[in-house]
Amino acid sequence: LRAPTTVGDIHIWPCGRVQAVMEFHSPKGVAVVQFEKKALVRFLRRTYTTATPVAR
């Protein structure tokens, strides 16, 4: 969350010191959401600890 990044159709970039912006692209349009970085980090940590890895 310190520099812009893109993964597939999702773009994330910092917005000031405490905000982050996520942009979701689809064939039907674009959605832009702004989060507090702390809330986003807490959410991501919870998803990483509860998600089971996909076998390949």
C-alpha cells in the first residue's frame, strides 16, 4: 500500500497517508472504492489466515 499496483482487473494505490483506493474493472464498467489503509490491512490479514491454499 505504499505504491500503485495492479493484479488483473484490480488496481490499488495509496491516497495520502491513511487512505487507499481500489479500482475494480469489469466488462460492465468500473467501481472505485476508497478505504482507510488500516481497515484494508486488517481485512487482508484475516482473509490470509482463514483462507485455505488452493492445490495446484
